[in-house]
Amino acid sequence: RCVRRAFLCGLDGLTQTNYEHRKQWLEDRVYTASTAFALDL
């Protein structure tokens, strides 16, 4: 859970909205950013 009760990943218990699809997107973005910032993941 992030600020303002906004869910980044997982299931929002209040609205029952599923945000599981964001996990893969976030992982892909981190790996893409790692090349620009010289991170070893």
C-alpha cells in the first residue's frame, strides 16, 4: 500500500480491486532502470 490508500500491488480490501498485474510491470521497470543507474540485480 502506498500513500492515500492507493494500492500499488495486490488486492485492495476496501474496493476488492485486484492490482496483481502491476507486479510484473514494476519488476520490468526496475530491471530497465538498473541499466541506466548501474545497479546489479
